[in-house]
Amino acid sequence: MTAGPAGTPIVPAEIRCAGFQGTTLIDFPDRVAAIVFVPGCNLRCPYCHNGALFEVADEDLMPPEALWEEIERRRDFIEGVVITGGEPSLHPELGAFARALRERGREVKLDTNGLDPAFVRTMLPFLSCVAVDLKTTPERYHLLGTRAGACDLRERLRATKEILSAAQCAVEYRVTMYPGVVDGVETLEAMMALVPANAIVYLQQFVPNHAWSDEAQKTPPFSAAVIREMAGELRRRTGRDGIYVRDYS
Ligand code: SF4
């Protein structure tokens, strides 16, 4: 652990920080926050904008002391810290980091793909908000570069759903509307079986610019109007009111 000014441990020495953004007004609902990016991911979503985080050399990581200093320098105006990636669940040391942040009065939001329910369970007591990126139906996850089988993936996502069903914090599920991976209301309806009732759902438009794969850069996104139409139909079919659209056009 790295000691803070008051001698309180805050950043585990083993934390692997691949990037830090000092301030965000949009990534933590209703909070001014900093963002910590961790390296590595167990998926390869074609549309991912963080491809640079898939492989990060040790010498390019931010030293824990520097991370702590950056967070502390902003202590008068940062209310929270977003932990994102990459995929945070590859980093069990984040539990100690989240605990330390909470003990020092910072709120914590976690972004995850939800494939490691044990990690979600460990982090949950320290979270004010968790955002799960649900990609598609388990049968289609192979399109995202995983070799895990559909049954295994379904069980993991179901377990995450059960854990978050009892969460006291805000729960968001996000679906990136990437044609071919999520291609219609039937797919979305099947996915909703893996979303807890207490979650708000965002259908977010896929943005080809900055995607790491050539394939995604050449794929036209669904229009905002089409996504809104799907959202309306999904609300009707599932009876869920909390389904919203994020579009970037
Ligand atoms: S979008 Fe998220 S889950 Fe998919 S490859 Fe990128 S970091 Fe991993």
C-alpha cells in the first residue's frame, strides 16, 4: 500500500493503472469524478474505443504513488472515482483500492462487463454506482473474441444479475448497438432476461470513429431514430420503463 498524507493507506502497491483522467462531469451520474483506467480485457469487442488498453507494458503504467497524488490534488472538487478499463474484474486488488477510497470519503463507480460475479460481489459494498456492459446474448459472445461457452457465460451473467438485484447502489446496464452483435428487438428482449429489475438500461449508439478494429470503423451505426424505435418496442415487450437511448449523432 502507498500511504496518504495522513498515513492512511489508499492505493495498493500492486494496482495497475494504465491511465488517469482528472475530471469528468459525465461518467459518474450527478458527481464530479476522476477516472482510473486499468489495462487488459477478456473480450475484444470490435467497436471498443480503448484498444490501446488491451496490452500495456509495465513501464507504461502509472506508479501507485503518482495515482494517489493525482487523486489527492483534486480532493476539494472530486466527489467520486470511476474505475474502468479495459476490464476491472481482471484486477482483484481493486477491492482494496475501492475500500480505501470510500474510507476517505470518495464515492466509487465501477464499469465492468459483468463476467466475473465474484469480483462484482467483492466490490459492491464500496460502490455508489455500477455499470454493466451487457454485450449480446450468450450465444453471440464468440463474436467478441471469447472462447467461453454460452452456458458458462449465461451462468456468470445470471449470477451477476442476482448479486446486483439486491444492490443498494445505482445499477446501470448498457448495450452498445453494434450491428451483427445486437441486431434487433428479439436479441434485446432475450438479453433483458439477464438484467436485474432494479437496473436502468441504456441502449447506446455505436461510434465507428476510434474503434480499434477496421471492421467496426467501416460498419455504419444504427441511426438514433432506429434505436429509439427499438427502445420503445423493448419497453412495450418487457414492461420495463427504465430503458433509455444514448445517441451521439
Ligand atoms: S468494450 Fe469493454 S469489454 Fe469490450 S473489449 Fe473494450 S474494454 Fe473490453
